[in-house]
Amino acid sequence: MSLKDAPITMLDGRQTTFEEFAGKTVLVVNVASRCGLTPQYEALEELQKKYASKGFTVLGMPSNQFMQELGSSEAIGDYCSTTWGVTFPMTEKIKVNGRGRHELYKDLVKAKDSAGLAGPVLWNFEKFLVLPSGEIRRFRPPVKPDAPEVIEAIEQALAKN
């Protein structure tokens, strides 16, 4: 299965595939509502506002694999929109590692980070920048969404569109 064929269920229950984002630069992030890194939602939303009109989107993919996500899609949606003003698309809860790993993450975890390491997602808020070409740039959880290397990668990708 290719990346674009990966099935996705959005937070509202709508079924789609990653193909919905074809031609866009997409920052895929496994998010969680009760994590020390949760304030990264603010920077993710700023990226969405700044670059959405240029062919960019954040795709939040809630995961409870690290035991820090709320129980229901409704609770997640309410929390994200009320607390952080999130407007970017979000999916239902998924698994990023192990048995039952989401189809999208089966490909994403093959991407190497800045140290040349691929493999399992280490924690919440790991970021994968998927370029329209299919190239993937990986940023580990401590790298903030507005870090210079993330901004540079987004702007370089958008300049190619």
C-alpha cells in the first residue's frame, strides 16, 4: 500500500485516505491532550494559519500509545478547539507503534531523523513532513513545530509547489 492509499478516519468519523492531501505539504503529528508537549498545539495552529493558503496543512493524529490522550473523539475535538483553537484536520485515535500500527505510520517510521535514525515513534508530537513528491522529513518530539529547521523544510517544500 502506498502512502496516498492509507485509509484515514477523521475525528468526525468521515472516512478518507491520505490521497485527500495530494499536492499539499503535510505535517503529520501524533498528538496527545495530556502530555508535557501538548503546548506544541499552539505552534502547530500558527503554522496552519501561516501556510494553509500556500498548500500546507497540519494533520493531527491523536494517539493514546503513551497513555496521555483523552477517551473519545468528541472529548479530543472539544479540548483541542476550546483550549488551543485548533482548526487543522484531525483523525480519530490511532496506534503509531506495534501491532495495529496505523497504515500511514507503517511508512512514516521508515523515514530517518536528523541523526539518521528511523524506527518507532519515541513519544507524542513526533513530526513527519510529507512533501508532495512523497519525500518525508522527520522531526523528533522535542523539536518544536516552529523550530528553524521545521520552518525551513516547510518553506523549501512550498517553494517547489
